[in-house]
Amino acid sequence: MIQDKIVVGISQGDINGISYEIIIKALMDPRIYDFCVPVVYGSAKVAAYHRKALNIANFSFNNVRNADEANVKRANIVNCLDDNIRVELGKSTQIAGEASFLSLQIAVKELKEKKLDVLVTGPINKDNIQSEKFKFPGHTEYLTKEAGADDSLMLMISENLKIGVVTGHIPISQVPQAITVDAILKKLRILNKSLIQDFRIRKPKIALLGLNPHAGDNSLLGREEVDIIIPAIEIAKSENIMVFGPYPADGFFGSDSFKKFDAILAMYHDQGLVPFKALAFGTGVNYTAGLNIIRTSPGHGTAFELAGLNQASEDSFRNAIYLACDIFRNRKEYLEISKNPLQHHEISENE
């Protein structure tokens, strides 16, 4: 922290998409500087290109060599790229992919060096970022490795909704094999712990969705619920995790049952993200739970079709900054409370 403000690292994302637009628009809000110090990892030249394309005149970045030099009252930028880099709005290019990774790599390095308190990642193109150095389906998997964690949880968050997924960025054909008792339990444990320490929910209630239509209809439409999901629920309950289900996904969201729970764990990517984005696309945030670092991102992609048109909303990105800072404070408070818990004292019948 710098002067009691949270230092927020921001990786630039894809230079040909809407990332710089949403970053600049979010950082034009003066309220941001009341509680955090933003440090963008990217290029002052690329930022200037986007400002000109968007006709934004009343904003500029403060150039610094690293987060230690950040001005607490300004939007700061660490130059990571060659000044000759070419911006091609709306196009997926190899150069943009390389720039995305370089920005992310340097931001993560400073995060691990404790120069940053949290990381907010701009949207990348999962195809053009692939290289010998980045062979991951997305941010979540890369950051899990960099954090030295065995597992993590992609958790989508809006004001009234938290949805995680057991299986993330894998082909749908591989989902049934990946759904195991152990896999479900790992994600449930991460989710339960995150709800307690990151969101300060004392006794979280978690809903678990089924894999098959109608949650299998008593094995008529598949046995995964009976053979895998229900046994996982029973084990989780024995560990004092308040989990309920399995619920058929269609009826669960159609009947507003999701409002009765603190969080939902879906079986696969689209089962969780389709209803989430239908309900909270413009404001939702992606959070990587289960790591010793804090990372959030907007709940949308590069939106190449909107690049340079000044039509992208910064709401989701702004919410990602707010959420990262909230989680940082919640974790700090949780650690302080947990440091010296009250000693357990057994009372005998004679006392």
C-alpha cells in the first residue's frame, strides 16, 4: 500500500480491442483516486493513440518505471512495449498477442514482488496470445500457475449473483470425464473459503447444479447426479460446507431460486456463464478465487467490433477495480480477526 491506498496493477489487455477505452474511461472517474493508486502496464504511445481515436482530451497518464514510483493522485503507466508497436483497431494480430502477454508478465512480476496489492486484467484474445511462453486457455490458468496453486476457481460476480464453475475452459466433449467427486469437492472448498474470507459471509449457502437435463431425472437422463454429484454433496456437508442440490439449471434460474443462495457452483463453463451474462453482462466481474494473490477482470472480452468507436461501457471494468479493493480489505480484516481467536474453553458439569 502507498499512503494507505491500495495499489492496483492493471494489465493492458489486447491493444486492438476496447481495453484501453474502458481503462481510460474508468480512470477518468476522480473517485477512484480516493482509495487506490492505479498503475497500468502497457504503452503511453498506445494509450495516446486510443485517446485520439476516442477524442478524449482531458486525460493523461503519469509515466513511471515501476509501481514504486507511482503518483498517488494520478493514473500511472509503466511502459512495457516498443514505441514502434502498431495498433490495428478491431483486428486480432500476433503483435497484439505478444503485447498482451508482456504487459501481463510484468504486472504479475510486480504483484509477486509486493509492489502491487491487487491485479485487474484487461481483456485478452485467447488465440493471439498463445506462444511458447503462454500455453494456457486464459488468464485463470496462467495466474494459478504463477501463484503456485494446485487449483483455483473462476468466480463470476455481480451485485446479486456469484457463480463458479467446476470445469472451465475445456471442450464440452471433455466435461463428463472431468466431473468427479474430487473435482467438485476441490471447487466447493475454494468457493466456501472465498465466501468467508473474501466476501465476509459467515455461513455461506451454496447451490450446486446438476450436469444433465432435469438433474438426471432420477438417473433417467444420466447417472452423474446419483453417482458423483450427490456423493460430493454428502462429503462437503460432513465438512460443514452448507451446499444444496443438485438443481436443474433451467428451472433454477427460471424460478429465481438463485436469489436464495450466497453462491452457485455450475458444472461447466456455459452452464454458469450464460445465465450470468444474461443477467449481469454489462456490470459483472470475473474473480479468480483460491489464490494467495487477488485478481479481477471485467466480465466481457475484447469486443473488437467496438474498438475505437467510443461505444464501450467501462462499468464492468470499474466494478473490477472496486471488487479487487474490497477483497483486499476483507482479506486483511479476516486475517486480523483470525490471528488471535478466542480460546475454546470446555465447561464441566462441576463448574
